[in-house]
Amino acid sequence: MTHATPAPGAGPWVEAWLSPARFGVYLSEAHGDRQRALSLYQWNSELSCALLHDLGHFEVALRNSYAAALDATWKGSEHWLDAPTGPLRAPLLRTKRGGPGGPRQVDINEKLRRAIDGARRRYGTDAPPGKIIADLSLGVWRYLSSSAHEKTLWVPYLHRAFPAGTTRSEVDRSIGELHNLRNRAAHWEPMLSLPIERRVTDLERVIGLLNPGLAGYVRCHSKVTALLAERPAR
């Protein structure tokens, strides 16, 4: 018969691992109880993993839905990833205000071009579009629904990824919140004060718009709600 090894007490090794500042967040929440603070950190880690699981499904659905919408409507001779006049590569100038130099013109498609070109360098110019699409980060897909891309991407292409009547601004708000949540979870940041229930609602709503069947699948396999109920007592 095997026995589980008991977890060590929350000694000074915890600060050496997490840093005093990071552990201090959990200590404050646990009112100075070191063992409870460590339990809270463990819970936070498990919640982050559960969120990343669900957000991973969302990311794949978003990029493939956007790619399908572009595939169905782009009429250029080159693929929309690579066409110099395409919606992801053509210069898109917007005025950026603030900063020491005052208002200035910026090309908001520059980052998109760099991301696509970086993937091409990694996989070769002959790599199929699907390889490049899968390599682009959520940060790339997230900004395609921004107001700056409304006329160049949302109206002619991306609205087709959603049911008729879907509002770009509402979708963009939810996608932005989910992108921020994914970044916090990926960097193991504290989730203690975040409105996770609202983000779960955002996730279910956006996935439901993209793919109702997937929404049911994610809901069935998600562990987030159960973990929220298991949060160590304050």
C-alpha cells in the first residue's frame, strides 16, 4: 500500500519560491495564516489551469471561425494572409494621441504583418495557410474585432463568423476581457479579486455565438465552476 507524502508546512521556502511580494497577496487574503495562504495559492493555480483549458478551446474556435469567414469572402488572387492589399497586411493608419510627441500616425497592421512574417520564417514560405493560422497568437486574433478594423475586417468578413445582428463592440469587449484573463492565468497571476463568474459568462456567450455545439462541450467538461465553489475559506 502506498501513502501520499504529506505536504510540507508553509515555511520560508514559500517566499523563496514565490517572492515575498507575491505570497504577500495570499497572506493578506488569509489574514496572515501562512498555511491557509498556501492553500489559497494552490487553489489559484488549479483555477488558472482550468481557465486555460476552457480558454484554449475558445482560442481555437475564434481563429478557425475568423479564418473560415475570410476564406469564404476574400476574392484576391493571393491568400488573405499574404496579399499586400489584403485586410491583414495593407497599411491601416490611425491617429494615436498622447505621448511626448503629441498625436502621430501609426500603422496598426504592422504587428499583424510582423506576426505573419515571423510564422513564415519559422515554417517556410511554402507552409500551408493552416500552419500559419495555428501559429498566430490569441493576441493577433483578439484585435481583429477592434473598432479600428470595423470597416476593413468586421463589415466585409468577420461578422460572418457570428449570427446575424451580432454587435461588434459587444463581441470585442468580451473577447478583450477573455484575452486579458488568459494572459493573467498564463502568468499565474492572482485570480482572487477577478469577476470570474462574469468572465465565464463572457466565454460561454462568445463560444455560443461561434459554435453552439462547442459551447455545450465546454460547459460539460469545464472545472471552473466547481473550483470556484471550492475556494478555501476566507
